[in-house]
Amino acid sequence: ADGIYGPPQAADGAVMVRADLDVVRELAAHGVLATSLGADLAASNGDLAAVRLLREYGVHCTSEGADQALASGFLEVVRDLEAHGILPTQRNPRA
């Protein structure tokens, strides 16, 4: 049977710089899901759409992603993560 196969790192790569959400969806449709590293990368890049999409697939950020989003000033991402129980461990350096 034809299909898409690969390690989770392939899906993490799809969200590294600016998430290609179509690629993320296609990989997920074939059972290749990103890891929390991919979700953290999306958060650190301020890519709220990717963070939310990965959450739909059960892939969640860690406090590291929340810390990186906070340090970069992506407060909308931080608020979204906090609403889902993922809290930054650092204080806002811009406050």
C-alpha cells in the first residue's frame, strides 16, 4: 500500500521555521505526528495556528515552548498556552 512513512522528526521539520500546515496535516493523516519539540518550535516562532493544529493532534508544547514564546514577545501564544495549562517558568523580560 502506498503511504507516507517517516519518523516524528520529519513532522517536527515541517513546523521548524514557519509551519507548513498542509504538510503537517498530510503527515498526521498518515500517522506521522510531530513531537513536543515541534510544538515548542512553533511556539517559539509565534506560530499560533501551528500550536493549535498540533494540539488538535494531541501534540502539546512544554513550558520550554512557553518560555521561548514569552522571551520573544509572542504574548498571544503565551496566553493560549496558559489557557491550556502550559505555563512559562520564566518571567517576562519585557515587563
